[in-house]
Amino acid sequence: MSRMSAPTVRPIHDEDLAAFIGVQRTAMLHGPPGDDDVAARRALWPAGRALAAFDAEGTLCGTARSF
């Protein structure tokens, strides 16, 4: 059995936003975000107030955001 590595946690970048929203929507049993969803949130969410966890392959796998 292989050992899991700890995720890397960092503030999201603009290119992470769609995946960030997708992880949150998946947790709420919704489908992936559309371009309009991403654009609307981009205008409202300061990127520095959102953190994401990335697995060893660089896939976004967890989110945290302050309101």
C-alpha cells in the first residue's frame, strides 16, 4: 500500500477559479460551473481570500474561502 502525500495548500490564482468553483459545486451535488458562473464569481471574489488544496498531481481537491 502506498503512502499518501500531504496536499499543497495555497491561495488560488485566476486560472484555478473554475476548478475551485467546480469542487465546491461537486460538494453540493451540482454540475460543473459554466463560463457565466466563473465570470460572475471572478468579479466578486478577491483571489487572495480563497485557499485551495492540490494533490501530488496538481489537481485541486479542497477549498476554503473567507466571506
